[in-house]
Amino acid sequence: MGLLKNFFTRKKEKNDTKQTQENYLPISNILEDLKEKNIIIQSKVPQSVMLGNMIFEKKYQEAINLGLELLKKTPEDSGVHINLMDAYFKLREQHPDYINKSNYHAKQAIIYGHNTGYAEERLAKNLDKEKKYHLSLQLYNLILNTEGFHFSTHGCGNIIDWEKRRKNIIKNMDKATDKENDILFTEDEISKIIKTIYNDDIKENKTSE
């Protein structure tokens, strides 16, 4: 375990509190090193870590291809959805339809329990930029008005900021490019989101005891 740990552990240096790229060793390099030394890895690298590393290396299309393959086996993996959200967003200039795919995977990440505020933030920005204010209003209402919804204690969601955003789009609703009857989340999906948050709270409370 000592040798394997050394491959994944790197001393973090700080420069104005910002981590530099040199502090991270690409997973491809790690696996190649281990292969050359004939080391058998018994514990699997998490799927989301593999995808995140590919995105860090700007291998966006490769990350998309791998992510879609992984979803065939684990369609409810919120970590995979989050990384697909990022990868599609990064390629939106080359492929305009990828913004919708980014939105889709942001929604799936939220549905399957990624409630740190990161997926909500990306989805909100995407929808607002496209002036899909009816859809983004539903997202804001989910966050601000839905009983049982809250961001993870490890998240970055700020309710005051979300309230300001909601007020801003309400003022500009006459400029919306979508329709009032467009649906962002179904009732069943909202129920699943709240249930997942509830179950996560129970797990977290048990851990802290």
C-alpha cells in the first residue's frame, strides 16, 4: 500500500492560495508507472476520478466517450453525470448542441444526489444565458421553496445569491425564449431529489455520532 499511496499523494504547494497544475499527476501516468513496475491494483480508481482527470487534461471528447460507456453500467452515478456536464460544456463552442447535453447531465446529477450546488450553478447559468427563464425559475423554486431541499454541508450553495438570481429573471420574464409550460423536473424527479437528500442526511448524522 505504501508504494500505491505514494503515486496518489503529492505535496501541495500554494501560490496565493491557488493550487498549480504541477501538484496533480495525471491518472494515465500513474497507471502506466504501476504497469511498468508490475504492480497489481486491487482497488479500482473511482469512475468519476478517472473522468475528472481526463477533463483536467482537456481530453473532453475522450471523457464524454468514457462517461457514456460508464453510464451503461451505472446510469445513476451522479459523479459521472457531473463530469459529463463539464465535458459537454467545455466543447459547447465546437458543438452548439452540447449545451443541451450539459444541461441534461446537470439535471441527472441533481436527481441522483449531487446537491453541493455545483450542478445547480452550471444548470442555472446555462439556462439564464439562453434566456430559458421559465425553466430556470423552476430550478430556483426547487432550491428556495421546496420543503426538504437543501445543499449539502460540503457544498457551496448560498441561498441569498439564489434569491437575487430569481428576482432578476422574474424582472426579465418577458424576454424568455422558452414557454411557461416547459418542464425542468417532473414531480417524480423532484420527489427523488428530496428523498435522496433525506437519505444522505441520515447517513451523515450516523457518521457524526
